[in-house]
Amino acid sequence: MALIFDIDRWLAEGALGFGGNQRIRLRLRAWEGVGQLLTETPLADDQLVEDAADGSQQISATVLDTGQLRRWLLSLGARVEPLAGQDLEPHLN
């Protein structure tokens, strides 16, 4: 009997810090190419990217709240700013 490996299930179960069970509506403002990157490689099927008058992009997507997400956001530094009403901000300063 062959074993069937399901990578989506494996990641959803928490492998490599990508999984989790808490979904959040991530809302952030992005500068310096981050919006373009997320247009080309969306975070989620329901992601929206809107251009702002100041040259930034406002991005929203429903994502899993994981350590991996927070580390990735931290790596972007001043190129992203969480928008009001999220508990991510204390982790990103």
C-alpha cells in the first residue's frame, strides 16, 4: 500500500511554522515594491490590493496568524504598516 503525502494538510497541521488555526483579516499599507510582489504572488484567494494617492498600496487578505507570517512581516521593516484594529502592530515594532 502506497502512502499518499498531502503537503497542504502537512502545512495546515503546523509544519515549518506555516500552519495554525486562527484566521485573521490582514490589512496593511505597503511601499517599495511590496504591493507589486503581493500582486504577483498573493497571500490568499481573497486578497485585495488597492493603490493609494501617496504611491503606497493597501493590501487585505484572510491569512493564518502564524509565527511565519509575523517573521515575514518583520523582515519587511518600514515597507509595511499594519492598519488600525489589528493585534499585529505590537509584534511589528
